[in-house]
Amino acid sequence: HYCETYADMVFALRTRYPEFPPEHEGEKAQTFTRVLLNTCQEEFESLPTSFEPTEEEKAKIPADDLRIEMKKRKDKMLANMKFIGNLFLRQLLAVKVIGQVVHDLIGIKEKQPEEHMIECVCELLQAIGHTLDATAHGKVLMSQFSARLLTLKHAQERDGKATFSKRIQFQIQDLLDLRHNGWAKKLFKEQAKTKDEVRKDALAEARKQAKGAGTDAMFITQIAGVRPSYIDASKVPGQGQKQRRAGEVVWDQAYVKRICQYYADDRNGEELDENWKRATPTSAQTKQGIEWLLDLGFNDRSKEDIMAETITELLSRRVVSWQHLEDALTPMLEGLEDMRIDVPHCDSFFHALLSRLLLKFQKEFNASILKPLTGEGQSSDFTWRLLLGGFKKAKERGGRKDSVVAMVVENNEFAQAVAKVRKCSTTELRSLLQKEGL
């Protein structure tokens, strides 16, 4: 389906048509957008209650042709839902409309919804998931939708049999898993190429697989339900703000996640550098970008290593500064011990980040980012275990015997900070670290 293309066309055309006077007094004027939305509403309201062929259709239409016809009807229905979702992404539909659509389809009623209605909701939410989850109100709605879908997945008849087919149960679970993974989904790399490009890509894929990328090298990751970059959520054209110039990048969390995912797919540091700078973030925005990456690393165990690697790459290319990292990391380190209550694995992201920074910068490592761990009110035992975890992780990543110890003790500022935590002198620190297996 070309839902995104059609939605882009609608967004472009909405200001090119004049406003027509209403047919009857007291009605609202007719605009291109209103006519379109009315058409969408009529199409939605005419959604069939069942996708089972009628007896008359079974009698008149051959079985194979009937299956094809039923598939066409279903594809059209799902395409309409995806189109509605793309209108929402372009701010042509309000959040409350999405809420009403989902309620009409799977809201609690006397009877359970038909399976095709659940499919419609899954299609719609996949089309808008990331954007809807990005706002406080949208997150609440998405949580309500997810809870309702989970209830439907486990629904049973009186005889104990599942109400809905395995196919629908799996579709619901796929959507819930997609949300849990931050709306990131893998897609097979498929696009038109010249013969020369095919040969070059085949060599590149072979190198990636040789490095251990395996079959993942054949896939790219995409964030589902991202608002198009030419639309700025805070500057909606038509409400007193100028539309952004074509091709101008919007600096937001979705953009930062996207360029980091590109880096995760290809490990191309130059491309990461270029994409980060393309948005021309201010110093405050750069700090905010690092905060987004840190938040992902601390809260999502599956992303902790790639977030640590991305931050290290940005630092090494001087796209961000040590001061940016310190400012973004400070409040998180100050509350890290408490964070472990809700996110037990959060310390493993710190281990990953510290180990990568140590191995990359070695004696040039800037220990000022660790100040929050050595301040008053911090548990020295917790901080010592936290630092040791990072040192051991660095050794696992390829640090030679005693090399990690040298990185610590030969960096005066770093050595003093670690000695303060361990409550020992800097001269005693080397032997204490060696006793820990470093």
C-alpha cells in the first residue's frame, strides 16, 4: 500500500484548495481536509461486521475467486486503518479521534469484537505507536489499548477454549513485543540496485557476517510509527507558524533514536557523525540527546551495549564533549542506587559505558564524569562494586593483563577518585585492584 505517499499528498494539498461555503446555514465551511476526514469516517463506519462470505456469494462465486475477493476486502480495510494512522502522524487527526476509533473497534461491549476488528487495531497502533507513546496522554492511551488487547488475547469461552485464533493471539503479542522493544522492528534489506551495487553490497554483507553479525547483517531496523521529519510537533503549519524548509531535520528523540539505530546496523562512525551534525543541535540539545541515549541504556537491557558504544563513538569524534556527558550523566548517577530497585540491571549499562570509555580513551579518560559517585551520601561499597564491574568488563573486552589497572592508577584524577571510594591511598590502589583479579 502507498498509505504514506497518499498521506504526504494530502498534507501538501490541504492548503492549496480554497474554503467552500457550507451547503446549509449553520454548518461549517467545507475544506479539503474536512471533506477528506468525512470520507474516512464514512469508510470506517461502513466497516463490515463480518468478513465471512454470504451464502449468496458462496453460491454464485467460485471458491478460488471468492477467497481472492475476501482478501481484497480485508487488505482494503487494513490499508484504510494504516492511512488513518498516517493522517494522525501528519497532525491531521487528533489523539481523541484515535482513542474513539480504537474504542469503537475493541471497546468493552456485550459481545467480544470480531477478529478483523482486532487486526484493524493492531495495524493502526503499529502505524502510530512510537509517536503516540511519545506524549504523556498518548502513553496513557497506549497502555490502556495494550491492556485491552492482552485481555482479548487471553479471553476464553465457557468451555475453556480460546475465544480468538492463534493467529490473532500472535498478532497481539507481536504488537506488545514491538512496544516493549521501543517500536524497533527488523526489516529485510530490499531495494532496487545496479549490478555493481549488488556486488559491492554482497562483499559488505560477507564482511559483516565474518565479523559475527550473522544473519542480522541482512536486516535493517526501523522504528514503527515515527512522525515524518518534515513535521515539527511544536510548529504545526497553519497555526501561525511557518512550515519547515524541505529536507530540514527536526531534532527530537525519534531522530536521535533513528540515527543511533543506523549506527547499530552498520557501525559507520562517519555516518553517525554526519547525521548528528545535520540537525545542528545547540549545546542544550546535545546534552538532551545524550540524556535520551543514557535513558535507553539504563532502562533497556537489550540496548545497553550499543548505547554505550554510540556515546563512546560520539565522544571520540568530538561530536559531543565530556562536559555534555557529565551534565547528562550526573543526575542519573546520583540516583543510580535507588534506580536499581525499579531497574535491577541498570548497573550493567554503567559497566558497559565505563569499560568502553576506558578502552577508547585509556589514560585520557576524563574522571570528572564520576564525581556524583564520590560525593556525600553515596555508598562507598555500592560505588566500589560499580567501578569494579566496569573495570572487569574492560578486561573482558580485551584489556591486557594489568592494562586496566594502569589506565586507572596512571590517571591521577581517576586514581584519586577510586582511592577515595575504596578508602585507601593511591599507592595501595594498584595491589588492591590486582587482588580483585585485574
